Amino acid sequence: MPPEGGLDRDIRRKIALFASLPESAVISARDVDNTYKVPLAFRAEGMDDLVLDHFGIDPPAPDLADWRTSADGPTPPRGPSGSPSSASTCNSRTPTSR
């Protein structure tokens, strides 16, 4: 199991050697406790920059504020009045049989 901080430099070097890649192109895919943290973890590894450089794309700096907010925890769904709704509340009508 890789350490919490990702792959060791020696392991990265070995993977890069056998895959014929630069060492900087070896990305650690760490386990995260929230799906919204996946893009943030890959950003921390520099994966987005590698892909953009490969395709020659020069985008503006990323705005990851929404991802960071979502990664902090789920936001409860809002009902039509703007108040949090529960799973038992349903605003749709179901046809009844007669």
C-alpha cells in the first residue's frame, strides 16, 4: 500500500523506467473518502498540467473553489422554498388508480 503522501520517489523512478515515461508523469491515485476529492488529489499530483501540456493547451488558472466546498461535505438538497428537504418529501404527484 502506498504511503499517505503518494508513491515514494524510488517507486516512481522504477515505474517510469519500465513504462518509458518521465518520472514526473507517474501519478499516484490515492484513496479518498469523498468522490469530490478525486479531482483535487489529481490536481495536487499535477495530472491536469501533464494532460494540458501534452495537448498543448494553455488554459487560465483553475478555479477549484466549488470542488473544495463539495469535498468538505455533502450539501443537503434544497426544497422549492429554499429550506433543506428530506428524502420523504416529494414535490411530484403520482397518478392514483381508480
